[in-house]
Amino acid sequence: MMAEPPAEAVPARAVDLAGLPSAWIGVGTLDLFAQESIHFASRFVVAGVPVEMSVVPGAYHGFDTMVPQARISADFIAGWKSALSRSLEVD
């Protein structure tokens, strides 16, 4: 039997999110993890951690990698890249 991974290995398992750096969370409404992702983002808000969330109507898990040329995918990709650049203070 495999050992259970430590709680800190899975961010959503963390009991306290206070003090974490800002986060960007993106998910489609058809994604199996949509509700979990939305709940996770709300936990950042409660902990006082800045969080941006992009919820894409009608999108499924991995849509942005399966059809990257679609406008909805390009916008989603631009969103996370922009958040990452801001986070790293990259121009």
C-alpha cells in the first residue's frame, strides 16, 4: 500500500491558506474539478490571500491544450500568462 502524501503536497488539503502568495485559478464550467476549484479560490479569499479566478463557460478539463488556437483558449492562456508575469514582475 502506498503512503498517503503529506498534506502540503496537495495545496487544496492545506488547513490554513493565510500567508500564501497570490494565486490564479482557472477552470471551465464542464471541468470535473470546477466546484472544487471554485471552493479553493473562496478559501483564499477567506484567508485574505489575493486570488484571481477565471471560470470559462462551457469549457472542459484541458480545453486550452486540446484546442489552443480557439479564441476562448487563447484568452484563457493569455490570462494565466499575464498573472504569472505579474507575479514574477516580468515585463
